[in-house]
Amino acid sequence: MGRTVTEAEFVRICLALQEKNAENINIVTGSHAAPALAAGIKAARKQGLVIPVLWNSSGYETLETLSPLEDVIDGYLPDLKTLDSALAERFFKAADYGEAASMAIKKMLEFRDMRYEGAILRSGVIVRHLVLPGRLDATRDVLRWFAENAMGKGLLSLMTQYTPVRSGDMPDRSVNEAEYEVVLNWLDEFGIDDGFYQELTLSADSEWLPDFKRVNSFSSELSTPVWHWRAGFV
């Protein structure tokens, strides 16, 4: 799914989003093309792009990958899925995930300080963590790491939206109320009060999940396609 675009087309996509009053350009999982994306963002800036550019990733990145992005990315949204190597190997087939992601996030924190314009965050780092049901120890480790390494430098986004996928070793249920309360108590324990946490949704409804085969992948009325990998500009 997807297709290659030229630098010129990438610039047109960025500028079209800005013309439609998008608040930012959100680059999702772009690590494999970091140098080309950095060049494309610089070209877009020269042609009038002024809205912030975000780097939205799994956190599983090398410092070499991040290097070209230092002067072009305004905000980073990395995941910190787990610091447990056994868990990372079991679920992600990458035992070194925690080590790699924690180093990458530290580098992102060096690249960008938190900067606001009024109530709007214009640059900085938001570290995301998805709570897995039955794996709360992994969440506690991540919260401790955030408190010791990122608190006061970035924000935390704690997510409870895990949806069972009924595949392999992944958990087959959602986070329950008891687990949710435990995690919220840990936020107090570690003194983490800058950031976001999701309200618990017990429903396993997956209607909100995107369908990337459609031109409008999201059913929300707030989602307006500008460019699609099959249709081009729409």
C-alpha cells in the first residue's frame, strides 16, 4: 500500500494541507526515508510551508536516522512501548526495542524544547505509551523511565485504546477498570502531571479503526482527505 512520490509532489502535498488549514504536517512512520523527508520538508519551507512538522514514530530508531531531522522537525511523537527485552522480543520481534527507543527519545528531547504559543504547543516531544492488558509491570517501568528522564522536558501521552487483534501472542482483551485505576495511581506516585491520559473505553468496538483502502480512511466528519495514495489530490 502506498506509492513513491517525488520531492516536488511531496512539497505540493504539504502546501495543499496548509491551504486547507491543517494545523501541522504529521509524518507517520517515516524512519526508512528520513533523509529524503528532511530534504522535502526543507524544500517545502522554501516554498512557503510555515505550519509545524511532526515526526510520529514507534521510537525504534537509530541516532543516525534522527540526525538529518534535527533542524527540520518541530515536534516528535515517539512511542515508548516497553523497556522489557523479553516482552519486546515476544510481541515486536525486537529484543533491543527498549534500549533503542529510550536512546532515540533522549536525542529528540535534546533536539526540541517545549514551546507554546498561547495554549498551542508549537514544538517539543510527546512520549506515547500504550497500556497492554495483563502487562502492567511494563507500563510501570515506562512511567518510571519517563519520570527520571523526560519529566519537565516533554509530555506523556498514556493510551488505553488497545483493541484485541486475535493474532499470535497478543492479548485477547482490552484494559479493564482495575488495571486502569492502578495505572492512574502510578501517575500520582511518580509525580507525572504534565501530559494526557485516555478515558477508559471498555467497548471492544473497532469502528474507529482506519480503513486505509478507502480514500477517506477515517469515518469521522472531521477528516477531510487532501491527497490519497491511489487517487492523488482529491
